[in-house]
Amino acid sequence: MKRLTVFTTLILLLLLAGCTGTAPQAEPALPQTEIPTSTPEVPAVIQTTAPSPFPDAIPLKTVRQIGEGENIREISVYKYLIRDRYEFHSAEWGRWEPVTAPEGKVFLIIFVRVKHIGTVKESYAPYPSVITIHNDGNTYSYKSGRNPLLPINNINELEYTGGKLYIHDTKEGFIIYEVPEGIRADETYVSIFISEGNALIWKLA
């Protein structure tokens, strides 16, 4: 009887120890990180070009009419050359004399043609002084100083002079400008003043 009592007491102590023990705790859940499912958008690089200073410029060789009624003329810029030197024929020496552009510059030679197609007896062609070159925000004007009757080597035309234009007559020839070295024809324009507030503009290329 005594053994039974001791055995029962041991069982009760074991059961009590199991009930009062600390239960194992579960590990805390880690925060969930959301994984992006798409690649972030990269802003597109937009290529921009500087706007043309003369968006309505006329292509080279294009003919335009000026005047009205009986006083109509056809006008065009029909050719250009870029050279660092040219040669003119000297009647005094009977030979070709070279002319070299100043350092950092070249000669831009443009060719202009004006034809009288009206019926009035006498009209006029614009003078070289109202024909200007535009490039990169700069303007270049004609500078007189050479004899326009002296020919230039490898150029068939004489210098353009403008002035009186009789019926059915044509004035044509070249005009020489000093411009910066490295000038680009596709960024160069020729403007011809026609009348107050009115000019025609050609793009060289």
C-alpha cells in the first residue's frame, strides 16, 4: 500500500511539471519584401535640332518673279563655290594674279541671275550691296574693290553688278564674300532685298 502511494505521488508530480512548463514559442515571421515584376521606365532621350532661321528659304536654283505688271523680272541664286584662293587676270601684267583669303577665312562665291521678262523698256536688277550672306547668326556683306570686268580663272561668268536692265536683257555673274573657314553650305543662306520689308532668301544646300 505504501509503494502504491509513492508511485501515485510520482505520477502526479510528473503531470504537474508537464502542465506548468514553458511552451516553445514560434519564430517571428519575417516581413515580406515585394519584388518588382517590371523594369522601371527610363525617360526617352529626345533628339532636338536648332530651328532654321529661315524656314521658308528657297532651294538653290529656284527661280522667283519680282515686280508686277509690265515690270516683271525673274531672279535666282543658281550656284556657289567655296575656295581659299582665286586668280584674276591682270591686264597690266598679262598673267593670272592670285588672291588668298585671310587667315581663318575662305571665299564664298555665289552666282546670281536676273532676267527682264516684262514689257517696260527699262527696269533694274538688285545691286550686290543688297545681297547678303547669313550663317550661324552672322551676316556678311559684299565688299567692292576689284574691277568687275576682270575675269577669274576657271569661272566663265564675270562679276555680277546689278543696275539697269533693259527689256529682254539678263544680268548674271558672281559675287565674292569673305566668310569663316569651315562654313557649311547647308547652314548658309543668301538674302536679296527686293523692296521695303521684302526680301527673297535662298538656302545654298
